[in-house]
Amino acid sequence: METLLLGLNEVGTLNVLLAIIIGALIGVTIGSIPGLEPAGVIAILLPLSFSMEPLAGVSLLLGVYGGAWYGGAIPAILMNTPGTPVAVLTTYDGYPMTLRGEGKKALAIAYTSSFVGGIISVLSLVLLAPMLSQIARLFGSAEFAMLAALGMIFVVLAHRKHVVEAAMMLGLGMFLGTIGLDRSFSTQVYTFHQEWLLNGIPLVPAVIGLFAMSQAFVLLSVRENDSSVTKLEGEGLFGGFGVLLKHKITVIRSAALGVVMGLLPGVGEFGSQFFSYTLAQKFSKTPEKFGHGAPEGIIASETSNNAVTASVMIPLLAFGIPADALMAMLLAVFMVHNYVPGPTLFAERPEFISGLYISLFLMNIVVFVYLTFATKWIVNLTRIRGRFIGAFILVLGFVGSYSQNYQFSDAMIALGFAIFGYVLRKNDIPAVPVILGLVLGPVFLTRFRQAMGVAGGDLSIFISRPISLTLLSLIVLSITVYLWSNYKAKRSG
């Protein structure tokens, strides 16, 4: 109870409350505009969050993240154009409902499903993060090395159709993570005697360039990319809870899948949404309606992807291992303020952890209430010209990358990553593994060297410790299952 009061005291400040509200509203806005991805906007806001109080900075970024998944349902349902990549399956049943005059009903179901999924996700964070942080106390260098390796393997295998490309991008990220001054031996690594590379490749300009500015180039390169005018027809936006009660099994199953998938690095919203939608159709009494305006389809899609938003933080808070690009950005915010994720954070900063839980609850409430009353005005955002958005993001990207350290080299690094990210997008090559390789690569290499130092160069340290052996077994099992499924697919094909 005392920790809860400390958390309320943290959240009760004007700065944190404003961060929650502004972040949530920005997120909804981003999600409502087709072609504008939340990762890019979060990257632009990252330098700003460094100058804020820790809880306010984290709440701002999480508000954008969570709000975008809510807002992405608006163009998906009304225009058949997903506002965010994870809203693709929402178009399957949302748009057919709009065509038959049930647009408002579809939005009500989407909002309510997102709200329930989001709240369940926060509850899972409250329950699981402290438990896993206690397990993290048993971890040594060998365990952390294997955990980082497992995270990277999951990230690669999650891109099932682009595993080779994802592995290459992960390797590139790991290589970039080695650049700089090796403090163990006081030697320069791949710096070519350039002073601006002594501190390595900075994460913020890399993220801004790869996600925000590359998306700006895409928007600027597309002609006639104006969004069409949408119409909002049908009943009110307050009937969603009644529909969810009729399909409560689908809600519970989809939320549970979302929570579990959020724990797996690289899987996240896409994996949970796919499995939830597939299972909802399989167990439905009317599977033939899926894809033609089935409320269960919207429930499965929106509940599962929003159930990931808080559970994806569990590996970060408990072990200090980011599961996706956004968590890597949050890790940067933590480190700037000297908040080290892991068991010590729960012991030393209980007011911060409690405040984080409360801010996530408030974020879901703010977004739900805002969407319920303001949707008729939000739909007008779909009319904004794509090229205008692209130019605006490009300017903000340069400003954001330069303002962190006030170094021109950071802006040039962002531009380089922007061009590279644009090429990746055009060739459908995943960019997320680059960032996770840049973050997890140094973690793996450092912990691996520490473990080898402790063991005197004996590799058996990774199989002689139970937790390390378990994680190594999961790595081998994951690769084996992937290779076996590929083999079976080729034989049946």
C-alpha cells in the first residue's frame, strides 16, 4: 500500500500527467494518419524525453506507443487502410462492417477491445515483472549472455519470410555495436582514427534515421498519396462492452495470447494478432463470417495487439533486455537517468515502478475516453497530404538527432541511416533487427567475455549452470523447430 501511495505521488505531478495526456493524444493522432508509423515519431521524441523527469519521459513515449495502436483502427475500419502496420487484420472485418453502415459499431468494438486488452496487459506487467526480476537475481554473466542470444534468435526467427535478411541485418547491427573505444583494452575498434566514432554509433540518431526519416522519404517519394475523405455512420460508440460480453472467450484467449507473445522478443503484436485471429475463426460458431464483417475478428485483432503494449516491457524491466525497437529506446531513457533495469530497479526505485504501472492504467483510460468522444473530429486527420507529413518529419528528424549532443556528425549519421532505411523499406527488408543488434550485440559480447573470463576460457560454463543451459536449450530448440518446419513445408510444396 505504501508503494502504491508513492506511485500515486509520482504520477500526481503536473509534468507526468501532461506527459501521459500529450503522449496518448499524439499516439492516437499518429495511428489515425495512414502511412505514419509510431516508431518514427517516438524516435523523434526520444531526445526530448531525455530532458524530462524519468517517469514523465517514459510515460510520454509509452503514451504514443499505446495510443497509436488504438488510433490505427480508425482508418483500418473506415478506409480499409491500416493506420499502423498491426491494424492489418482489423481491416478484414472492420471495413465490411463500414460498407454495410456499421462503421460506428465497428469502431466501438475496436476501442473497447483495445481498452480491455491494454488493461489486462498492464495487470500482467504488475504481476509478472516483480516475479521475473527475482529470478533475474540468479543470473550471472553466462545467463545474461544466453538471454541476449535468445532474444536475438527470436528477433530473426520472427521474420519468417525474411529470416536470412533479418539475420544479416542483426549481424550488421552487432557489427555497428562494436565500433568505438574498447574500454577493456583501451583500444579503438573500427574508428579509423575518427574522433566522432570514439563513443560508437549513437542509438538515437540511428533510430531516428532508420525509422522516422526513412519513412519521411517514403512519403515524399509517393505521388498522389492524399488520403480519401471518410464517413462515420451507424450507431453510437458506447455499445462495445455489450458485444465483448457476448464473445468473452475470444476476449480472454486473445488477451492471453497477446501477453505471452509480448514476452517473446521480435514476436509482439504481429504474432499475437495472427494467432488470435486464426484461433477466433477456428473456434467460432460462424467461421464463414470472418473476412465479411464478423465482430469476433475485430475483437481478436484489437484485443491481442493491445495486450502486448505493457507485457512487452516485462523482459526490459526484469532482465534489462529490450524485446523490440521501442523497448531499446526506453532502455536509452532509463540509462540516461541512471535507472538500470533489473532486480535492483525494483528494490531501489519502487516509487518509479509503481508510478509506471499507474501511468499505463491512466494512459488506457485517457485514450479510450478521448476516442469515444472525439472520433468524429479525428477522422479528418485522414485528409492530410502525405508529402506534407513527410517534409515535417524530415525536419524534426534532423533537429532531434542534432539536439541530443549538438554535434553535426549525429545529424549525418541519422541521414545515413535514413537512406539505408529507405532502401530497406523499398526492398521489404526488416529494419528492427539492426537496432536490436546494435543494443543486444554489445550486451552479448560483454557478458560472453565476462563469463569466459570467470571460467578461464572453458565453454562448458554455459552448460554447467542450470539457467544458462535452459536458455541455450531454448536457442537450439527454436532453430531446430524453424528448420524442421521449413523442411516439411518444402516437402509438402
